[in-house]
Amino acid sequence: MPHVNRKHLFAASLLVLATGVAIGQRPPTGSPSENWRTYKNEPGNFSVLFPNEPKDNTEQNTDAIESHSVGIQQTGVTYVVMYVKAKQDNIADETSFNEYKDAMFKQFGDCKVQKEGKPSRELKGYIGRGYKLSCKQRRGEVTYSGNLYLGKHYAYTVITMFPAGGEPLGVPRFTNSFTLLDSNK
């Protein structure tokens, strides 16, 4: 069975991640009030609650993959879903998942894993893990909290970023709400 070259998947993941981190570095815009709503992304095959309308950026679209970052910063917290869609069946095994995870975490910088376990929501047909990372960045220490998933056609990073300290209330609301529109994809 054909599969997407892992190098293409990881290169796209890194490009998507770089954009997602850049979203987090923008100053908050719009109303500071939170107006949680369900956001559905048909091409990405997911829905999730966002505290306001997110921005969808197409990062890469080739014969092998399509990658996007969908996110918003609201009251100092960045909420991002990054996804890579493979146009052919991909290998979804522990080795591939660990390579995907390592590539993602490398881009976060100087980080230590505080927590690793089951994702806040499991997805049928996907390998998934939940993580909380403590990372040193130029502007101080930040926390990344969320889930990574790898399946036959999609790889998802459902992540939040916020200043170190207590976890904002919106973090679990966001990560727990992530679902697939079609669980057979």
C-alpha cells in the first residue's frame, strides 16, 4: 500500500508549527470577551470549540500533503489546531507517531515534558497522546498543553500555549472538544 514519505509529513508539520507559534506571538486582537463557538473544518475533517472565530492558514499544498494551522489568541492564551492531510494512506504506527512527536516538540524550543499520557479525547483509528510541556522562550517560560494524533490520512496537533503558572479554564474546554467529522477518515 503506498504511503506518504515521512520526510514530507514532518516538513509540513514543522512549517505548520512555525505558523502556529507565530499566531501565539501576535498581540491579542478584537474583544477580550470569550464567545465560545463550534468551529467545523471540512477539509481538515474536525470540529472544535474556539473562544472566538479563528484564522485558517494554508501552509503547504503539494501532490503529497496539505497542511494548515487554524488558531486564535484570546486573553493571553493561544489555541491552535495544526493538521497535515496526506493525499495517500500513511503509516500510522508507534514509530511514525514518535517521529511526528519528536519533530513537533523540537520546534517548541527548550522544553521539558511535565505530563504525558492518554489524550483528553481519544479518536477512533488514531494514535494519540496528551502532553503538557514547560518551555523556556525569549519572553519567559510558557506552557504548551494539548494532544497529538496520527492517523492514516491526517496528523493533528491540538495545542494551547499560555504563560507558565496556572492552566486557564479555556484550555480543557478547547482540547476536550476536538472531534472528527468523519471517524472513517
